[in-house]
Amino acid sequence: MLVALTDPIHPAGEALLREAGHAVELPGAGGLDALLGRAEAVVVRRNLPPDLSARAPRLLAAVRQGVGVDMIPVADCTAHGVLVANVPGANADAVAEHVVAQMLAIARGAAAMDRELRADGWTKARARADAGFELRGRTLGIVGVGAIGARLAEIAGVGLRMRVLGFRRDRSAMPPGVEWAALDDLFAQADFVALACPLSEETRGLADAARLGRMKRDACLINVSRGPVVDEAALLGALRSGSIGGAALDVFDHQPLAQDHPLLSLPNVLLTPHVAGLSQEAVVRMSTGAAEEVVRILRGERPRSFINPEAWEASRARREALPA
């Protein structure tokens, strides 16, 4: 069977697919559409079209190399018997460590200190240390306490001795050491608000003007989820006015970030190009995990991380109806 890759994956993942007897291809001259038209499975690293099942009549599996399945038209897949899976937890350490790195950089003014040391010399850069602070005793609020949020809470609470607040829909599933807090209270009490939730209709615009307005004047917002979880215009206003201390953003409404985007001109923002989950180790885990899920589905088995189990019966009928 043919496995389409929207983008390259780690060679270890590609090797697993080939060892299972599958052909593996990247988009060629005809683009992704032409490839999807021939594929039985796709490993997803970019947005797929909303009418995926119509464009990919042989498709049995759409597997996200990563966690967020907002790149996959899940409803369309479910309606037509295409199984959707992801690889939860594969990049949890990488993303959690990225958030901690950004908090430390903000607390000690690392980026500005580096710039000033290079441009203005030792004395001016060293003066920035007067504003530096420790993370111990500060409050971290985590929106979305899944695999990433739980690992972040562990590092921050146990390792850095921060107070950790968390919000998730199932408050009974909060990990040890994390205090459940309503969203408005979390935004109001935290020194750092870390967004680690999936993008859904419920979370779109979650960090809006009202919630940003509740934040402490020196608090910082960190977004490692998806750009649209934040009301970007409201965030720009808060950063420009100084009503919050700053932000560390890894994801944006539109990616890649335009070179004339107003965020690039603000001194109180740390920007990274959607790389929080891309450590060497995480890329291997995500690629091999996605490949293993593809192999399972193409063998006729249920995936381990099954996003749309209600499509199982329809998927069996779709498989039987495949033209030779």
C-alpha cells in the first residue's frame, strides 16, 4: 500500500513503513492532491483539505505526526470511514522543556542581555541583572493539563518549586501537585500563563481581551498550543500598552510569520518558529509512533491513539470496497 507524507519524516519512521511492505512518497510534480489520490494512508504534518475523503478515494488512515489533529478534517474522515490517529506524549518533554526555557529567559532577561552585551558592552548589559528574578515561589498557570501540561507541571512544581495552577475540563484528572483553577482565576493569579491545550471551537480565542485584562501587569503569556487559541489583536494591544509584562509565542494565527508582522517590532516578546516540540528525540518518537499507527491501521487493526473510534465500522466497509 502507498503511504503519503505531507512532509519528510525521520528516516527511522520511513524505514518502519518500508519494512512493513509499504511504498512511501512525498508530493511530486502534481502536488499533495495528486499523491493523496493514490494513497491508502497519509502521515500528516500540514493542513489537509476539508474534503479529504473526496480527494483521496483510497484513503484508510490519516495519522498526525504529533498531537494536535486540527490539521485533519476529522468530521469528514469519520463520515467516510477514514481512521484518524495521533501520537500523544511523543513530544511532551520537548514542549515542556521549551516552556521552562522561555520562563527562565524571561525571568533573567537573557535575550536582551545578550543583545546589549554585543552592542553596548559589559556595563550596560550587566545592569539588566537588577531586574532578574527567580522562578521559585512564582505561580505558573497551565491551560490544558494533558501529557505536555502534566510534564510541565512536574518540572515547574518539583524542580523549580513553583506554585502550579491548572485548568482542564475533567478536574478530577488533575495530576498531583496541581491546583485546579477556573480559567478567569488562573489568568488573574498566574505570573506565567502557559497555553498547552488543543485547538477546538471551545478553545479558539480562549485568551481574549477579557482574560488578558485579568493578568498581572508583570505576568507573561506563553503559547505552545495553536495560534488561534489567542486573540492576536487583543494580545498586541496588551503588549503595546504594557498591561501585561510580555509573551513567549511559538505559534501564530498565520504561519510562517510574515516579516512585517507587528509582533516582530515589540521588545517584550520572545518568538520562535513553531519548534517547541522539535527536539532530536521527539522527532524520532513522533515519526516512529506515527509510522507504527499507520502500519496497524493498514493491517486492519485499531490504532492505539484512536481519535474517531466511531468510524471503525465504516472503515471496514471502506476497505472492502477499495478497487483493486
